[in-house]
Amino acid sequence: MKIISDKIRTRRDFAFYVFKKASFQSLLRFADIILEIVGFIMLIIGLPVAIISTQLVCSVLGAVIFFIGLILNIIKYGKYSKYELKRTNAFDITKIIQCESEFSSDKGTVEFTREELILSENSEGKKDIDWIFMSHELNKYLCDTSYTLKLEDQKDDSVKKEQITRLIKGHWDTLSRYLIHKATEAFKNGKAFYNEDKLCMADGFSLNSDAHVLKINCSKGGYYDSYLTNNIYEHRLRDKNGDKKSIAYASEAFSQMRPYSKKGDKYNKADISESDTLRAYRNTLLNNEFGVSTIAITRDNYIFQLIQSDRAQSSGQLIVPSGSGSCDYDDICGDDFRKTITYAMQRELWEETGFKCPRKQKRQRIEKFGETHVIGFFRWLKRNGKPEMLGISYIDVNYNDIKPNAAEVKKEAVLVDRIRTIDDLKEYLKRIKAQTHPIGYNDYDGVSVPLLALVIALEELLKDTEMALKVANVLRLQV
């Protein structure tokens, strides 16, 4: 049932997005989805009273339209399934060695340093590598609850949101082909490809030292906007069989997104170094939705991680944090950014560990589920600098109460261990890094970027005695 509901919701979200973004002429490219939806609605309307001739005609006509749309969709998938999303060789992200600072204060800016992450390594020594930019100084501010984290939402319907909308509409003919490919792939494989409203990063962190307030400028954006910016930047749709011909390459749109400043780039600002640089959020046209991840410990002192389902849009078959996902716009808690992010982390953790309740009780249940604490932030390089928030959680349930949600993750938790002290936690973090050598193809393919980033952030915080005490207090551990 979950796969069926995912397919229906994906079709609905896809159709609504197309109607909002596409011109009248380009709607013909989506005739299959339109016919399916119109036909399905007519079919449902007509069935209950099909004895009456008008409804019977409506029902039969709806069924015909629906199946025509379904057939057109199958034909379209036959075309788009021949292609895959591949990063181009036009720009090598391994050359991005520095990052414009995303943190400013009265004392100046804070440097972000690049960390290399080995996601997996096979028996022949071949490594799957990714990179992040992180500031351990910023992480200390985020972890220190004496600092207020204030969410500054762009209430004027978001300047950044309007800019991205114009960008996508202006290059719709090319960008829509990427969206069709992703949607048709989701239709066939039963993957969830929803266009949920997300909380996005519009600008970096700024600190007023007198007020003890860290401000974060945010905007509203849909998941599809993230896909058409953060996910596909500098990617082509290419033939799986090795044909060099590309069906789509949004080069003109990509030149406007510009997440990187390259040496000799005509868009390069005078205040940026000559080295290749990851641009600050204020200087890019990417949606930049917030990712959220947390490591959890249960009431009876068990720590665990999960393996992402291959139905997921990212990190499939990788070991992921106890709870991970993205921050929905509905997660916002007033102007309290810390509470917003910790609620989003706890919601993802609650959902992925298999807990359910009536919709009207959900927020209250999640808030009482445990305690979550922000411990860090990083920018994900292969996602073109996408912002990711990191946390730790104590959940007020025993380990045996956890039943992983098979719709999102594998049925059993992994790396399960019982820890009672900070030293136990340090040893556990080392164990996570050792899992980059998969024990078998059918088990998992390595460790995800957010989980490795959590390890890096936590290990650094635990070197500081005061921060180690804060972590121990949240997780109910002995020092």
C-alpha cells in the first residue's frame, strides 16, 4: 500500500508543479500525467452512481482517458529510462579547496575547512569519496545553548524563492527534462518523489556578540526546486549504453546558479581568492533546503544506526544516522531556529523508528519522544554546498520498542551497542568509521556523508571538556 500511495502522491505533486511552472505550449509534453489524473477523477466521480446514465458515461470516459494517459506514461518512461544522471567533466569538484565563510560576527568571519570522507572502500582499494566544509568554531556556538538561534524568515514571499522561480521558468524547456526523468523513474520503482515545502538557507549565520543571538536567514522552497538546482547542477542526462549524445544539458541555467567561483571565472568577485571556491549562500541561486541528521541513544542506553532503503532519493543502501531527512516548512517553531531544527530531527527519528499515531496527536507525541540537541553544521560538496544540520538525541523508549519503518529504511537497526560513558561513545564513533569496508553486497554499501559528518563534529566537540559535559548531559552518559 505504501508504494501505491507514493506513486499517487508523486503523480499529484508532479502535475501541480508542472501546471505552476510550464507554459501552455509545454504542457503537451505532460499529456500523459494530465490525462491520468483527469481520467482517474472522472472514474471516481462516476463509479458510486454508475446506474444513472450521466455518471456511467463519466465513469467510462474517465477510465478510457486514464488508460490512455497510463499508456502514454509507459511509452515516455521507455524513452527516459534509457538515460541516467551523470556529472559532467566540465568542472572537477575535487579542486574546490576552500569555502566562503557562512559565519560573520563583530570579530570577523570564521573559516570553513574541507574534510574528505571515505564512504566505502572495496577489497581492491577503490574508494567512494565525498567532501564537506565544516567550521568547528561555529559548531561550538550551535552546541552552546546560552546562544539563541533566531530564525529570520523572509516574509515578503522570499526574494531567494522568487529568484529561483524565475530561473526555473526561464529555463523550463531544458530543466523540465531532468524532472520528467526523475519522476518517471520514481513512478516505475515506487519511490517517493514528493514536492513538500522545505525550510531553506537564504544566507549564512551572523552573530551580534552583545545580544548573544545567532541569526539565520531562511526562505521557503519546494523539494523539486532543490532537485532542479542542488541535485542536478553540472549534470547531464546521458545514455546508459554509453552513447555520448546527451538528451539534456542545462548549461545556460547552470551558469546562473554558480555555486562555485573558479579561477579566471568572469563572475568571480574581487574579494574571492584565486583558488576554486564554494560560494556563500547569498551568492548562489540554489534552493538549499536544510538536511537534518541525529544520532540517538535509548532510555536503556542503546545506540543504533539504520541502513537507508534503496527506495530513498539519496544514500540508498548506506548506513545512515538514527534519524535523517530534511526540515519541512511545517516544522517551524516561531522564530526559534534551534527548536525548529531539533523538532525536525526528532520527527525524522520518530518516523524512521516506526512510531505512529493519529495526525492531530503527532506533534505532541514527537515533542515528548525525547530530547534533541544541535551539535553542528556542514556544507555538502557533491550537493553543491547544501546545508546540513547535525544533532544528538536521547529518546524516552527502550531499544526493543523500536521497529524501523520498512518504507524508509531496512527492517533492522545496525551498529547496535550499549554505551554508558563518554569513553564508550568515543569508541563507538571509531567503529562507525571502520564500516567503510562493506561486509557484503547484500548488507550495505558503506557509510553516508551525514553520518560521517556527525562523527567528525562529535569527535571534535568531545575534545573540549565543557562540550563533552554538555553531550554527556543530553545523552545521560557518565563522564
